[in-house]
Amino acid sequence: MKPFIRSTALLLLYLSLVGVMASDARQPLSSARNVGTASTSKEPTAVAVSRVNAPAPSPVLGVYNRPTVALALSGGGVRGAAHIGVIKVLREAGIPIDYIAGSSMGAIIGGLYSAGVPLDQIETELEDHTMQKAYGPTLIPKIMCVPFVKLRGILASKNAPYAGIVSGNKFRKFIEDQVPESKRRIEDLRDPAFCAVATNLLDGQTYRFTRGDLSQAIAASSALPGLVRPVSIDGNLYVDGGIKDNLPTYAARQSGADIVIAVLADEKLKKIDARRFKSYRMLANRVTSIIDDAIDAHHTGVADLTISPPVTGIVILSKNPQDVTKAVEAGEEAARESLPAIKALLEKEQVKYANRPGVSTAKK
């Protein structure tokens, strides 16, 4: 029992550290700047996310003779499956999706979708745990039962370049195998265009990957610190974008899109029974929900509209396939309810667009 308690204490310590990192989310980010490799490099090119609404338009968006739409897809683990439902409904309704900015699970789903992977396939891979097994979160329950001495040895391995239980290489290979060879670089994604948001451990800032290897950028955006080793890109170390930018509305706004729609897969904070905290998974889930709520409050105002699927009750690391289905259906429900407001935004923006000098009203 003692090894179990010690391992559990270490996990809870990790959660508290994540909370400390998240508390810095209110600090303003630096002005956007280019860092890293040239556009010919295989590694992603990162651009700092600026809290100043000064768009750096994607060249892809300039080809449309109509108002453009960017989605900001949040993290949220299994709850993030709601993004699948939202995208399905928007497509069915003929709402254009020209750009996607994704963080953590939002980067996984948004990146795969932008690269042409069918939404039904992504949903199936979540339901049958193919994606989870490639990522490695099923290790968490096992870690809690590992004797402390062995766990300490794993965490302090001299052979590993950086701290983390898994390297993340298996997940990166999984992403790469899903995507056609012609769509494996971010700049080749045009319908919609895409960027992944990640947190740089070296300077504490949030960056969006706009060029380079798609699988590496997604892996960086979803690398849960402590579980997955930080992803090294151009001399920087990147981890989960959700630590500081769980809802990447600033990155979506920097695309230059006329309309930014945020999709927030957060649990609503309601008072719950104390007896539920006998479960370590519930405790971790609640702590994460509280942290996300604090972070996301500073990002929703940047969007023109926020879709909030009712995902309360779905545990972030749930193993239940039905929770994936529930999240997808929650996304569909919330998106349908938002359609009138979205169409009104498009109509309003179309009037502005038509009045711009030299702009044709013909749709493309």
C-alpha cells in the first residue's frame, strides 16, 4: 500500500505543478515574432501567439471573395470529441471552415480533419482506443501502482533526453500514418488551413505552428508534461498547448479570418458531492476542470461566438466508448443551437465585405 500512496502523491504533486503553470496564463504574451527554421526545414516553424489583435493573415484566406471563418478548438481529452460533432453540423449547414487553430485534443482533431482524415474515422479511433493506445494515457493507472523506487527510476532515466514516461514517437507515427503524404506539412493544408498551438518550456510563451511537419506539431501541442516528453523543435522544448492556451482564440484571430468561432469542450463547474472524490481519476478530472475554467475565461472574449457543448460528466481520460459518442452528440447539439447566430454573423460580415473597395460579392 505504501508504494501506491507514494506514487499517487507524486501524481497529485504533478497536478499541482500544472496548476502553478496555469496561474501564469493571465500574463500578456510577447509580440508576434518569427523563430526557428526556414520554411524549407522539416521541423515546424513557430510564431509567438500575440495577445494583441494584430492579424498576420494566412495567405490561404486571401483567395476567398467572401467572409472567412476560423475555428478555435480547445483541449479537453475525451471531451474534445465534441469538436467532431461541431464540424459535422457546420459542414452539413454549409458554414465555411477556412482555418482551424487547435490546442491539445483540438490540435489532434483539427489537424487530422484539415489533412483530409474523415471525421467518422477519427471518431472510431477514439471509441476503440486506437488513438489513446498510440498516445499512452492508459499508463496512468499503471503508474499509480508502480513501486516508488521503480517509478523514480523511470522518471530519472539517464537515457531519456528529457523528463517523461513515454517518448511520444509512437503517437507521432500514428498521426503520420493517418495522413496522405501530400498533406504531411502544415503549409500544404488549405481546406481548411491549420495551426497547432503549444507551450514553450524555455520561455513560457505560447506558439502556433504554421509551417513544417504536421505530426510533430500535433505531438508538441498534445504532449502532456510528465507523461510525454517535451518535443524538441529548433532548440526549443514544447508541451501541451492547453497549459497556457487551452482555447486558442488569439491564434485563430491572428489567421486574419473575418469571424472566429470558439469551441470550448470544458466541463461546467457545478457543485458536486464530496463522496465522488474517493476516486483519484475524479480528483484529477476536477482539478483539470478548475484550471481550464480559469485559463479559458481570458480567451472566450476574443471569439465572435463560442460554442460550448454540454460535456459535463465526461471524464477527460475516460475509457468508456460511450463517452466519446456522448461528446460527439453534445457537439452536434450545441452547434445546431448556434447555427442561427453563426448565419447572422456571416450575413452581417457579408455586408461589410461587399462594401470594401475592390471586393467582388461573388462567392468562391
